[in-house]
Amino acid sequence: MKNRFPRFGWAATTAALLAVLLGLAAPAARAETTPATPSAGKMADLRSGKSTLKVGTDASFPPFEFTDANGTKIGFDIDVVRELASKSGIKNVEFVQMPFGNIVPALQANQIDVGASAIYISPERAKVVDFSEIYYPGGLGMFVSTSNDTVKTLADLAGKKVAVQVGTKSVEWLRQNQPQAELVQVQTNDQMFSSVKLGQADAVVTGQPGGRYFIHEQGGLKQVGERLTNENYGFAFQKSDSDIREAFNTALKDMQSSGDFTKATAKWFGDESSTATGPTKEHSLFNVSSITNSWGPLMQGLGTTLQIIALSLALSLLFGMLGGFAKLSHIRPIRWIGKVYVSVVRGTPFIVQLFFIYFGLPQLGIQLSPMVAGILALGLYSGSYVTEIVRGAIQSVDKGQMEAARSCGMSSASALRHVIIPQAFLRMLPPLGNEFVSLTKNSALVSFVTISELFLVGQTIISRTFDALTVYVFIGLVYYVLTNIIGLAANAIEKKMAVYI
């Protein structure tokens, strides 16, 4: 019995495909690689307009940073950074949205130049990044529901659920000062306060200014006691960017002496003494205005999501075909590569792979843009499952089909193309449809590397409106429609192909 996949034919084909893939990937990686720039040279480029100052921020913490209905980032930090950059002679500033916990890693990976997101100056953070002079007094505050009279001091948090934001000072401070508290760690600012209002947590420990602003805007909470700590806010910089840090410090002193800083403070904070408590402000269950007022940013986010899905789908098919053929190869090293690819990628969480590509590779000298990193990670992850779909479908075709085709005088390549692949392709369609539905849903996770797709846009809207129910229902409906379109398309292709087999 002759082998369905001749040793040298498939080895050459697989090697050629792998070479093409590596040839396409290498220039992209080189293009995205950003070598470390000396601080003086970087500052000169920023002042000349050749480079853009990238500022990492989590625009979900009003009044420091959040977005308006048009998706524009606004807030105290945003205004101050723009003014500091202007006074420093920096022409172009870009604010990059990212989860708070990713800001310091992004600075270390040279993905951003400045971190501006109400960041507490702490000895631990100062080991890996540099800070500006203090620009605003912070300190942690403790907030509970207005109906809660059981929590009055820090000692009362023992055995209680306390909501904190991932990566913030609150986490470590509570572990050291109230280890008996049960921490409920969430990703965004609005999730912290909502968890208390919904009864999922007993208290919130967060920055006092942010807590007071929430009370002023939404009510339903009250502050217990005074500030728990006396930490202060500062802007974070890469260790190598001393020129940018010094320029910001000089500009900050200028703002403070000229009165511009006082004006910015009054604009965003007003009279904080009147916002220590407040009644719950009533809202309807569903607020369509939360969607209609932000329709433009939502549609832009949807466009980005569709782009991510389309490119990741194509990449997953490429990786899947390469991996499937590699696992069927009779060349042991190539077959081994296919097995390792599937084993490693399927055996580790997608979010770990995404963070490794975006935050880990820069430490190896390969720096990819958020979009490239997100699409590559999603394509690699989905491709590992497509690999098994391709392998299983081809192997499911009876071996006699190849033997019959060869006995009719067809070459191995011709038999594969005209006999084996058409049958295998029909068998691939149902599992491929399911995999592409999973890819579509997983695309929301790329928001963790600052890609402003639909889910991330939704989170920024919630940080402004605190209307999680309406926004998440809308996003869920959009993904429901997308996944059903993919399912219907797969079924239609399957029925169409069945006619020819």
C-alpha cells in the first residue's frame, strides 16, 4: 500500500509554506522593532514633531481620566499632561488606553513613554520606573453603601468583602494592614463601586478623590473616616527617559506658580468637602441614551472588531493548514514542530500568550504594535485548533480513495487536490464554523493590549455613565449577531459543497 503523503512531496510543500510564512513575518517584526533611543535624542525628536509622546492611561477613573460621549479622552490628568507637554515643547501627544495594571509593564516594554492614570508613587514601583514630582495629593479612602452602618473603621473590614482594582495600591496595602479582609479584585473603576451597590462587596478601598467623584455623580455610597494613607500621585516614566521627566517637572512648577494648575484642579474637583456622602441617584433599568449618545465610538469599535476577526481568521487558516500538513508529514522534525505548536498553544491560556507577545517580546528586542500583537496572538491560538481539524478531516478520508486515484494514473499531488481535499474540506466545515465562532468571541480579549475594539469602547462608556447593564447587553447582542452570521455562512457553504461530492 502506498503512502497517501509521499515523503519528499509533502516535506517540500510544508517547508515552502513555512518559509513563506517566516518571510512574511520577519519584515513585520523588524518594522515594529523599536530600538532603545537615548533620552536626549528622544526628547529632540519629540520637540521637533518627528515622534509622538505616547501616554498610557486607563480612561475609566473619573475625574482623572475618562471619555466623553464622542470617545474623546478627558479629565484632570489629560488636561495636565497636555499642558505639561506643551510647556516642554513637545508637539504631539497620544493617549493610549490600557488597563491600569498594564501601565508599568508597558513602560518597561517601551510601549509607552509616560504613565498618567492617578498612579501612586511607591517604593515598589520606583524600582522599575521613575516618577515626576508630586502633582496631586491622593491617599486611599474607604467607601461603603449609605445603608451600611456596620463598617466604620479599618478593623471592621475583617471577614468582609472589599472591592479593589487590579494593580493598584489598595491591593498590597490591604494585604498588609487588614489581611483578614476578603479582596474582590476587578479590572475597572466602575466595577469596584458597582460591586458595592449591587451587594457583591461590602466596601471599596480606592483613591479618595475618585471615590468622592463617584459619590458626587452617582450617589449611593459614603466615605467612612478620613484618608487611610497619605500617598500622592505622580506621572511615571521609563528609567532611561530622564530628560522627559525633568522637562515635565520643570513644566509642573511653572503651572503651579502661574495658577494654571489651580484652575485645572478647580475645573475637575471643585469643592470636595461636599462629596463625602450622597443619596442614590435614580436611573431607569435600560438607558438607550447610553448607546445613542456614543454611537460614533461604538461603530468605530465595531469596525476595529470586524477587522481583527477577519485578519485573525485568515491567519488561523494559514497556521492551521501549515500545522495540519506538518503533523501529517513523514519528516520527523517537521511532524515534531507541528505537535509542539499544538501542544504549547492549546495547553496555555490565550491571555497568557497575548501578554507574552505584547509585553514579553519587547524584552527580546521584538516590539509589535497592539493591533499586530492582538491579531497574531488570536491567529496563533485559533490556528492550533484548526490544525487538528485539518489533520482529522484529511485522515478521515478512506485510504482507498488515494489508492484508487493513483491506480487511475493520477499523481499524488493531483489525487490530493481533486479527490482527498474536496472530501476533507466538507468534513472540516462544521468544526471550522464552531472554531470561528469561538475566535469571534475571543476577539474581545485583545482589549487588554490597548486595542480600541467594541468591548474596550464599551468599558470606557461605562466608566462615564456607570450604566453597565445597557452597554453589556448591547455588546452581547452585537456578538450574538456576528456569531450567528458566521454559523449561517458555514451552513450555507456546507450545503453548497455537498452538491459536488
